[in-house]
Amino acid sequence: MFLPRRPAALALALSLAVPLIAGGSATPAFAQAEGQDATIVEVNGTPIRYSDVALADEEMGVALARLEPEQRFQYLLGMLIDRRIVAEAARKAKVEDHPEVISRQKYFSEKALRDFYWTQLMQDKVTDAAIAARYETEIVKAPPEQEANARHILVQTRAEADKIAAEIAGGLSFDDAVVQYGGGAGTPQDSDLGWFHREEMVPAFGDAVFALKPGEVSGPVQTDFGWHLIQLVDLRDVPKPTLEEAREDIARAIVREEGQKLMEKLRADAKIDVVGAGEATSGGRPQIVPQAQ
């Protein structure tokens, strides 16, 4: 079945929609913001609009994140068409008053209220001013992060590492040591690890690298891979992101922190009585674990 293409602006908006509340709920308002909540298709005379696709993306977006925008749109629209067809068949079968249907309607009605209201609350927290202030204090004024370029020789025993270290201390160049003892890294180029952040390496290796000065060679360093001799080639500051580049990450951090504070307050003000025991219990009582919002 051929499904119509949407305007390019809407395609981009859908693919870049940023969740406003932790857990993945995205704002469904992009179609209205574009001024185009037009009907895409009609199923037995009932419309499916761009805003419907936006809500479907809110529901399914995380699972479809790897799809290209156009594929994602086509999948969501196809899902909505199939859902509409089956829902109409269910009405004809007169199952609308079934207790399980009513139970699900109550569940999703409450979820809709929560999602919409929570998004409104978080939008009041994630303002341009709040993002700019956090960018200034946490990025602009923060010390620059560094990354290192290093080379290493890996052997399997401490005795081998000590022997090579002694030869380097006695005048053997690191290049010659790589050729002689590097195993799979048989040339100086093969021993090059390129540029990396401290946290990209196991702690012992990262700590050893960033304790060196350019040109220095470490003593033997043990990791789960064996014993390393490491030469630091150079260090450099990592360029700081622009405000626009950092905006999404900052917004998520604000939502995460403000959401946690708000949820703790709301829970403290609520009266929660555990009146039954479920399967996941401790001492016969259900465990109530605060969820990320």
C-alpha cells in the first residue's frame, strides 16, 4: 500500500522531537506548531492527521529510533491505519462495554492526563533562561575537559613488562620496543590508540595515561587484558559545545532533576495506603519504588 509523504518540515520535526519528560514522552504539538494538522488518510471516512502520527511517535518513538525519518513515519501511519480498522471492527462486534475494555480505557485516560500535565509542568522549568544559565555555569565556566593520544605495549606477565620498562629506561626507544615486543602491534603505528577520554579506558589505564606528561612512558600497568607500558603522545583540550549543541542535554538534565524534586513532593503530599500483597513483596507487602518521570 502506498502511503503519502508528509511535508519535509514535518518529517524533520518528527525525527528530531525531543522528549520533555524522562521516560520518553515527546511533545505532540509539532504539527500544530507547523500550522499543518492536515488529514493524511481517511479510513472508512474517518481522518488520520499529522497530530495522530505525532502521538503515535510519542508512544512508539523509542522502539523505532533506528529507523530513518521517512521509514518511521510510514511505519507509524500504517500502524494507525491498522489500529483504526481493527477498532471499527471491534465496535461492530459490540465489545466496547466489555470490562477489560473499560479497564483499559480508565488506565489510558489516567496516563493521558498525567503525560499532558507533566509535560506542562516541565515546560515551565525548561526555559531558555534556565538552559542559558546552566550552560554558563556548567560548561562555559567549567575547566576544559582533556583527551589524550597514547601508545602502548601489551604483554601478559609482570616480568615481561618489567624487562621492557628496564630496557626503555636504559635507552631503548618506545618505537623500537614496540617493534621488538609489541606482538600484534608490530610497528609503531599499530601501537597508537588515537585520541580518547579518560572514561573511555578502564580506570587503571586511564589514570596512568593522564598522570603522564607528553613523551613520558609509564611503568607497568595491569588491566584485565594484561600488562601495559604506555607512552603519552599528547594532551589537548576538548572543544566545548555551543549553547545550541548542548541545549538538548541540558534540557534533559533540568527535567530529570526538577522532575525528581517535584515527584518527591507530590508523593510526600499524597496518602498512599498499601492494602494488599502482590507477587513482588517484601515481608508480605508490595514494594513501592518511585519511578523516573
